[in-house]
Amino acid sequence: MGLLKEVLLLPAAPVRGTAWVLRQVVAEAERQYYDPQVVQKELRELARQLDDGLIDEAEFDRREDELLDRLAVARGQAPQGPAPAQRTSQGQAPHDQRGT
């Protein structure tokens, strides 16, 4: 039965081969994306850009949070995500300054 199955599935071999190659490419891309050494190098580059005035503090904070989340995933920890909203003395979140 195994040989018959293989013969019948032979026309689909290019599709199955392509799917396997795509899975391998995705796995390697994820491995590189979450590589702690790569993330640390990107953090150093980000700090250099801030020091050189190429990016502002807000951009630095946003991108640093993303990189730290990637580093947490690489180390098997849960990503922290954005900081929780600050509370006022009445226990309410501060109002948005854009007039909402």
C-alpha cells in the first residue's frame, strides 16, 4: 500500500517539496530573528543611533521594547509588552492629552 500511495502522490511531489523548503526557510528565519546575539547587536546599534541623534527617545523606547520582547522569547521568558498605564491617586488611568 505504501508504494501505491507514493506512486499516486508523485504528481504532487513538487508541491510537497516546495512546502518543505518553505518550512525550512521559515524555521531558519525565526532562528535568526530570535538569536540573542543578533538582538543584542541590534540593541547596541539602536543605542548608537540615539546617541548620534538619528532617532528620538520615543522611537528608541518603542524599538527597544520590541527588541527586549524578542530577547525574552529567545530566552524562553514571556514578553513583557508595553508598560501598564499609570494610575492617578483616585485609581483611574490618566486622561489622554489629545482631547478624548
